[in-house]
Amino acid sequence: MLARLSLALALLALPAVAARAQTAPLPPHWSHAHHDEDEEDYRLPAPLRGIAGHGFSGVSPLEGSNVVCKGNEAEQARILALAENDTEFWFYATAHQAVLFRRTLSVDTEKPCGQALSWTSDISRAFVADGLVQSFSVDAEGRLEVVAGRPIRDSDGLYSGAFNPIHNLLARTGLPSGKRTSSQRIAGIPARCGGMSGLVWHSSCIASTGPLRGMLLKTEGGDDERMMFYLAFDRIDPNARLDGRLFELEREWTEKE
């Protein structure tokens, strides 16, 4: 009886073990190639442990417009639902490097709803060395172009005009303090949130415990009329199994048609 019970418990545990072993999915809108993959001496890079997250940033591309697109109410409602934020992002990071894939939506209000949407994409990378985050944009050929090098504990203000998404996601800063702080959960992660209220307002939520402590999970700001800035994770795994191909600098990532 005990032997059968032990076997049953072991079988029940198998799906959870298998789930933990699964690799985080690659960003869905990109194809990728490596020129050396067909060579006999090419070896796939080993998986890494790190962070895999997904979220949205920016405000609606229809912000301030009374026109959505040319179509009936149902077609316009579908576009409005898709255009709640202008950018969707996928973030992958270890303690020493990160890659951020972003897909940004535009809406041409002069076109029929079925033709009104278009997307542009961009990729950025960052590396940590000697307490500095070196961030780079990635051009169409996969070449890195320097954006900035800043201390890992630095973060950009929302209205500084220099907010660098990949730097701020890889940075690790102190928790908000003061009377206007609160505890929340962002994408299931405990966070400490704080900011400023008034005609111009802002709020940021920083992971407060565990391996993500000090990481920006959500930030937003605006004035008394509209949202002006937004970035937040809706999914994040702090102990993901990452596909090593994400960090191959020679691999070319191309947006799918």
C-alpha cells in the first residue's frame, strides 16, 4: 500500500517538475538565424537561469483623438482594445546581461479598421560590468550601437527626457520611502510603490523581496488631464530557464512578416 501511494504521489509530481524544466518562450514576433548553425563545430549555447518577463509600455496611440478608424462600432472597439498601450515588450536577463524586444503599434485613423494597424520593432541589449550598465541599441544587421553607460543603482526620472527602458529594467535601486508609499503585488511579485500626487503626478513600484529586489516592475505618470507615461509587467518569472540563443550576439533577430 505504501509503495503504491508513493508511486501515485511521484506521478502527480511529474507535471510540476516538467513545467519547471521548460524553457521560457522566445519573443513570438521574431525569427532568428545564426550564420554558423549549419557548421559541424557549431554548438547551441546552454540554457541560463534568469528573468523572463512580458509587459506593456507607452500610452495609447489614439490618446487625444476622437477618431479610431473607418469602420463599424465592433471594428473600432477591436482596435481600441488592441491600442490600450502603444508598445508590447519581452525582457530576458541574467545577473550580467539583458535583452529587450519591443513592438510598437501605430494606428492610421484615415484607413479602414482592417488596414489601420502597423507595427515597428526594436531590440536593445545591456551588459553589467564593474557596477555599470552598458546599454546598446541593435541595428537591422545585429550590430550594437552604444546608448549609455551608467551605474547599476541609477534610475531615470519619468520626466527627465532620458528614460532608458533596458537600463531601468536591469538597474537595482532603493525602495520608495515616505508617507505616500504602499505595498502592492505587480505580476505576482511583492513591490513597494511610491511617488508624487498633484496636477503632475507619478508612481513607481519596485520589487521589495527575493531575487528581484530593487527591480522596477511598474512606473506611470501624467497630469490632471491624461496619462503621459506607463510601463508595467503583467508576467514575470524571476527563476526562468532562458534559451541561450537569446544572448548570442552573432544571432540575427528579424521581425516576422
